[in-house]
Amino acid sequence: MAHPDWQRYPGEAVQTLKSGVHMKAAIIAGLMAVGLLAGCGGTEVPPDEQRTLATREDALPACGGKSFTRSYYSEPEMINEVGGWECSCGSSSAYVWGRTTAYHQDYGVTYCF
């Protein structure tokens, strides 16, 4: 059954339907444009670039209410230590030395109260 106004004002009803479809398409296109402009996140560090914390200017890592030592290693077997963090309960950020890698192990983790 057709809408009653369509019979009285057929030209307006068709125009309203068309503008509704155009409005929906415009909203979808706008949301897609915002998504593309926002991107997927930050930039990646090239794998061959040294990530030495001593030369970086970003903030020190937070300890998250824990006391622990984190050791970073140059290989998956975790033999050669190349950097680390030391967090203590009295500090809001970690003491950092060396460089970070994908291979790390945390030792002596305790929660601060």
C-alpha cells in the first residue's frame, strides 16, 4: 500500500525518496572519508633501525603498580642481554638502559600496595 501523501503530491514523494537515498549515501561516504583520514595507527619502526632508548625522546614506561626487572635479549633463545627496565614500588616510571627487542623476560614481579 502506497503512502497516502504520494497520491496527493506524487512529485514531492518521489523527490523525498530520492533525497533520502542521497542523504544516506552522503552519510556513508562521509564516514568512510573520516575512516580513511584517521588511518590505522602510528608509524612503524623499520626492523633494521636501532631502537635505543637512550636516544629516544618519548616518555619512560610506567611500571603499572608493580616492582620487577625486565631483560631484553637479542635472540629468541634469550642468551645475550641487550637492555632492560627496572621498576620499583617507590617510582612512577622505570629505570631504562640499553635497547628494547621483541624478546624479553620479566623477573621478580611483585605488586605494590
